[in-house]
Amino acid sequence: MTEPGFQRDTRAPYDAVAVDYAALFHDELASKPLDRAMLAAFAELVKAAGGGPVADVGSGPGRVTAHLDGLGLTAFGVDLSPEMVAVARAAHPGLRFEEGSMLALDVDDGSLGGVVAMYSIIHIPDERLPEVFAEFHRVLAPGGHLLLVFQVGDESGRRTEGFGRPMSLVFHRRQPDRVAELLAKAGLEVRASLVREPEEGTVEKTPQGYLLVRKPG
């Protein structure tokens, strides 16, 4: 199967900056109490539904995967970028990280208790989002949970520089209501929605959206 061009275009910039990215964001969760609270709620819901493995999709250098592990979940990371996967494995040798795409996760149907996608759907074009959400529905067990985090807005853009290097990285900001509509069409139900303003002292420039989602049991 031919790889979509947007995936190749997303992988290359992250490969180039993997080490610097990991250094900059290694303790990012420490300054984001609402992120930690949403992850804690997600973990509690996954455990209450019977547990099961959790995929951190777009895991980057592995900080969220490690946090989920610290919350008592059996978590593993998946990322498009082999360089990010290498950084994550070096930083968290006791956890599993693998290269892969959220369009075709290498897991069995209904085998996951949860999926986390923190800022990873921002690189998915609008027309491919239904495929992504259908894939999340496929891999989640009945009663399983999904946590989506993304930048809120109505525009798309292209980042042309990062960490002192030229790059070409497309991102998409979205409204929570529109994302919720697409999730519903994929058979997933939104159980909670949160929008917060940018955290002071961080690189955030826009409101951040959180959707806590469940596959009906």
C-alpha cells in the first residue's frame, strides 16, 4: 500500500528535531495541571472498564506513555517517526515503543482498553479524520476510552522553522463540536469536553481542546 504523502511530510520534520524536541518538552506535563487531570480521569475510566492495554498514538519522545505507565496502565507508544521512537526507547527502556500509523494500527480488533492521541491528529488532513476515528473504534474494546487533545481553531497552517532548522510541517486546528460529530459518525460517544486557554510560560498560542470519548459497550 502506498503511504499517504502527508505522513511522509510529517515524519521528516520530527525525525530531524527528535532529540531537541525531547529535551525541550521532557517535563511539559509538570506545568499543565489540566492535562494531568484529564490523563488521570482517563486512567481511572480505563481501569473501571476492565483495564487492557493503552496505545499512546503519536507518542513522540514517550513522556505521555511514561506518565500513563505511572498511573498504573499497561501503556505502549506508537509514532510515525523512527527517530522519535529511538529517543523514547532510550529514555524509557522499560516501555514498548514502535513505529506505526494511526491509520492502520498493528493491533487486533477490540484489543485495547484505551487510546490517547495528544496533539497527533493536528497533522491529519480533514478528509482522513474519519479513517482515523474508524481505526480507533476498531481497536478499542467495547467500553474502551479515547482521549483526544488538539489545538482549537478554524485554520490550518504550515510551520517553516523549528529548533533553528528549516522545515515544512502542516497543522490543523479544529473546533471540538466538529470533531465530536466525526467521532459520533465513527460510533464513538463523547463523554466530556473541555477547552482551556493557553498556559502561561509555554509555547501554546491557542486554546487547547480535550475530548474524553467512549466506545459503547
